[in-house]
Amino acid sequence: MGIIKFFKNAFSDMKESAKAQHQVDKANFQAAKAEAKAQWEEAKMSPKARQAKMQEDREKQIAEANERKAAADERIKKAKGEN
């Protein structure tokens, strides 16, 4: 009786795991599909719109770099014992 219960539990666990993995795979597929569509739409943008988007991306990158630099400067001050 114990071996039968063991296999029932094992197959039940495998079934639940397969369902959960299917949901993960489905979500990843939908995300990849949406990303592909976004890339396609971006590729069809007019030159002016593409240039504006690129400028916006560059400004974001500059802002992030400045934040990282400020955080690093603060860490340097703390390491040196300056306040």
C-alpha cells in the first residue's frame, strides 16, 4: 500500500509542476511576442520619431550614470571617513 501511495503522490506532484511550468512558459511566450511586436513597431517609426526616442534613451542613460556616480562619490566619502 505504501508504494502505491508514493507513486500517486509523485505523479500528482509532477502534474502540478508541469502545470506551473506551462504557465511560466506561456507567460514568457506572451512577453517575447509583445517584445517582438514592439521592436517591429519601433522599426516602422519615422526618422524623426526614431531620433526623438534615441535622444530620450540617451538622456535616461546619462541620468542613470550621474546617479551611479553620485552614489559612488558618497561611498568614497564614507570610506575615507569624510562627512
